[in-house]
Amino acid sequence: MAGALLSACGSSGATLRSPAAGPGAPTPAEDRAHAAAFAQVEDEVMGWMAAADPRLAARENASAPPRVLEQVGMEAMMVEDTAAVIRGSSLDLFAFRARAHTLDEGAKVLAAFEGPVPEKGPFGSALARPRLERELLDRFLGEERARADEEAKLGDASGDLLRTVASTWTPPAKPHDVQERDIWMQKHLLELRDSLRDPARWAGPTDLETALTPLERLMAPMQYPRGTAALAEVLIVLGADMRAVPKLVDSGRVAHAVKVHLGVDLETATLPARLQHLEMRLREAAEEALKKTPPEARRDIEGKARGLLLVEGPCPPVTETRVRAMTPPPERAALCGAVRALTEETTPAAVMALHDDVLLAFAAVVPAPPPRTGLLSHPDNDDVERLQRMARERPVPVLGVALAAEILYPEDGPGERLNAWRALGEAPLDVVRRELAPVSAGGRPPGVPRRACPPPCTSAP
């Protein structure tokens, strides 16, 4: 009834102000107009981002408008950027200069929007929290711009590029397409080979060999002779350097990446002690939950937990807030998987897996991680080695899980923080921490309904 009245007043042009509102406060109709204007700008920005990178188009289920693609192509011609080729509805993944420029154009669109953005979406608005949405969109642009700059260096920053090539590989439709792809693979693999010859490239263990393995399987030598030969040259360069590879990624590089993709200032020197305290809290929580579990069910729970170790996935469905980037970037996919498991799993398996994730995260920060016997889910030795290698080679996603666990399981217990996170959706961890700050162990912020909290649940039903 109230909603109908607001709608009628808005459509009739009447000016309805809340009695509590100040003399200059916007009316509900004005708030709706401001939110709608921002939503339109947001869609335009997402069009530029989808044009910049096929991964962003896939993550957001978005496509670039033809006029944006036409402008991208025209500007590439003007600066004679021959790498700026449109493939499908996005730029070539290796068109680094054009990618960066296209993201900058999207940032200009957002910066040019000067209209007020409401804190809360009014009745009839598609956005529940437009101001937060704008903040997250600005962060999203900055994060992807930094990714474009980092990947342009190639070298040991190329793992995600290679994984994307493999994951988006489709059988060529025509014989000519095979030859074209062979030449394309040769060109970019040789560029990668040359970048690896930089004597300063070793910042830590690299995941390039792991990322190249799927491409080796996809490129049959008879079909892709050029690409296969170039891939072999990359592997030769990787194996030719006899210098000792650092056991851990350079701490300064890790801290920079954590700041960019997780939004957290990280003191790497204090991480081992923080992880140790966190691991103890999670072990206590898991063991307390398991006390209520029949002994015969424990084996099944351990099996479930093993399937949740560093699992990647989308964040839980948004219920109170609509935010962009619900499919997380690779740096936050594992922490989203952990939050989702805690949201959906009704047994102690999720908190057991979270404990083990934190124990595995030690491999990202100390040369000799704790013994695998401390893992509650008892994974196979091969799986432990694989997960520890992942932590060493790609520390940011694994540390993201640990930092997320630190938010959910502080000293005063989990409370209803998980419920509030579920309502917030996908976001960098500094935003999550800020938004969850009002949530105490026994309370919840206004407007967040009660839902199941992570086991063992300490809040009132």
C-alpha cells in the first residue's frame, strides 16, 4: 500500500518528503531517478569492461555494445596498435595496450557521472545500495586495470593468461581457423619465451609449467606445429636457468597483489603468527561441532571436507544487496567458495575444510609448512602436495581464504557475520570488514535476517 502510494506520487509529479527529512533532502521520486541514472552509467561502464577483456565479459555475462567495439577499433587504428584485434565481442586477450586504454575509457564514464547516488535504493529501484555499488564498480575498474598492467609484462605473470586460453579453447570450425590459431599461439608463446629471458624474472616459484600442461594436451603437433614448437621453447627456457628458485614468492610482490585484489594492507612478517592463532581457533570450532556428530558419520564428513579444500566458486546469492562481479576474480574465487560452503553445508565439513585451508596457507608464507598430519580432513598425500604447491605458486587466492576466515572467526566467535556477508555478496575484503564491523558475536545489523551461522552456531535461533 505504501509502495503504491509512493509510486503514484512519483508518477504524478507530487513532491512527497519524509517528515524527518531536512529541507534539502531528495524526494523518493528524485532518489529513484538518481539510482536509475547511475544504473544506466553502470551498464555503460560494464560494456567497456566487456570489450576490454573476454574474461570480464564471461564473469559478468555481459557483451560490449557495437558502438563501443567500433570506437575501440577506430582508436586502435589511429595509434597503429596491430595487436588490438576484436575476437568475438572482446579484445584479443594479448592486446594489452588496447585493454588498458579501454578500461580507462570505462573509468572516464564513471568519473564523469556527477549526479548524487543514494545510500539506499528507494522503492522501485533495481539497486538496493547504489552508493556501495558505485564504490565496488570503481574498485573493480582499478583492479582490472592493475591486472592489465601486470599481465603486459608477461613472464611469470602469465599463468592466468594461459589458463584462460586453455579454458576457452573450442575446436576450430574451418581448416583455415586451425592455421590462424597455430600462428596466433606461436606468436604469443614466443613473446612469453622472450620475456622469460629477463634475468630478474624469478620472484618466486612459478605456476607456468602447470598452466602450460593443458595447452600441451590441446595442441596436437600435427595440427599446430608452430604453436607446439613455440611451447617447447618456453619449456626449454624455464628449465635452462640453473639459479635456485626462491621457495616463496617475494613478500613485497605478495603484499602488493593482496592490496590490489583483496584490499588489505598485509604485513607478511606477522602472517605465520596470525595463521597459527587462526588455525587454533578453527580447530577448536571444528572439534566442538564434531562432538555432536555420531562417530560413524565422521568419515562421510571428512570426505565432504576434502571436496571443499580451496574449492573455487561464486559467492552466495545476494539477498539484501545487488552488487556487481558476483562471479569473483581469480584472486577471490577460493574465498568465495569457502563462504558459500559455510552458507550451504549443514555438517561440520565446511568449517573442517576452512581449518585445513588455513593450514595449507602456511605453504604460502613459510618454507616448511606444518606437517600434513594436522589436516582434519586427511586428504591423500598427492592432494596435499598439489594444494601446497598451489599455495606456494599462487599465494594470493590461498591467503584470501585465510583472511576471510579471520573475519568470520575472530576472537569473540563467529556470531552472525556469515549472514551479513551473505547479504553483502562479493566484494574486496576491506569492504567486507567495514560492512561487517557493526555485527557482533551475538547481534546483526539492521535489515539482515537471521539465517544459519557457521558451525558451531553460537547465536540465538
